[in-house]
Amino acid sequence: MQTIQEIQEEIIDEFSMFDDWMQRYEYMIDLGKSLPLIEEQYKTDEYIIKGCQSKVWVHADMENEKIHFTADSDAIITKGIIAILIRAFSGQSPQDIIDADTAFIDEIGLKEHLSPTRANGLVSMIKQIKLYAVAYQTQLN
């Protein structure tokens, strides 16, 4: 299984193949289409990420001490953003998620190419993923 760092480096490499941001946005939209979709029962206020301009739902389950995330959004770009985060963090241990650096977001230039409200939403998504990891880590201890 790949580490979070290895997955993040893969994502950086993929984004570096595109010359401009229009191509990167199209790629993010494609990533959003491949997102492991959240079950309808989790598309409630309890799973919605606060601080996002569009609606984003994230659900986490732990199996064999690894957290698996599913998500959805009502906006195609946002769906791509959460797909990138889920790819980086799903299937990892709670402690690895807690300790993970998210500098890869800056390296692919994502934050600087988002509107301020979407950039805030991105921070909220990362925070929620880390909160799930903290909650599951507490169960393990």
C-alpha cells in the first residue's frame, strides 16, 4: 500500500503534466467523476462540511485500522477537490492522516487558483478528514 506521501507525489506529478489551469480544472472534474460515492443515507447535515460554498458530504469508516472515506458534492470542481483529498488519505491509518502534511495542495497550485470561498472550503475539508482521523485514533488507544 502506498504512503500518503507517495500518493501526494503522484498527484503533484499528474498536475505538472498540464500546461494551464483550464486543463487542470478539467482533470479535477474527471477525478470527481471517479470519486467513491457516499451512500444516500450519509447525505445529511450530520456529514456536511461546514465552511464550503457548495455542499460537500464526507463519511468515514474504519476497517482493519485503516480509514476509508466516501464523499460527494453538488458542484463539479468541489467534487474534484474532495476526490484529490480522499485519494491521498483514504485507506490510511488514523495516525498517518493526523501526521500528514498537506503541502502538496500548495505544490499543485490549487489554493491560489480557487476563489476565497472555495479555498476556505478546501481548508474545511482537510480539517474534517483530520477530525475523523483523531476520532478513530482515540478509539484505537
